[in-house]
Amino acid sequence: MLIPQESFFEGLGFVNMPELSCNGCHRGTDGCYYHVDHFSHSYVIEVADTEEDAHNNCFEDAYLFPDDWDESKIIAEVRDTLVKMCNGEM
């Protein structure tokens, strides 16, 4: 079962952008747009620099997390990485 998108963003101060073409897109505190997707046994953080790019589903893959980790570990690692990305630490 896939982890719900909101599990990654809840409480981080990201703004849900449901009007954009990508289901689960959130604007980060840094003004970039983020989405977490699942591909071939991995969760991936995807990022778009502008609202236009996000609207056109032009996201760049940023970080991968194996889906064979415990669900709570995946969520914690993704959330930590999202915060660090927004703070310019990654």
C-alpha cells in the first residue's frame, strides 16, 4: 500500500496546491513546489522551481528512499529531507 501524500507534508508549513496538475503538490517554505511519488520500489522527492513548472508537471527528481524501509522510517526521512531542502541545507 502506498503512503498517502499528506503523511509527508503534514505539519511542515507547506501549502497544499490542489489546483496544480500534479496530485499532492505542495509549495514549500522556500517557494519551490514539492511532490513525493513512488516509482519502481522507491519513493522520490520531486521539486519544481516555479508554479508554472509545477502546473506543467515539470518536476525534477531530487532524492530517493527505498520502499522496503519501515513506513515510519520512510515518512521521517522524507520529512527531514524536505525541511532541509527548504532551509538550503541540501
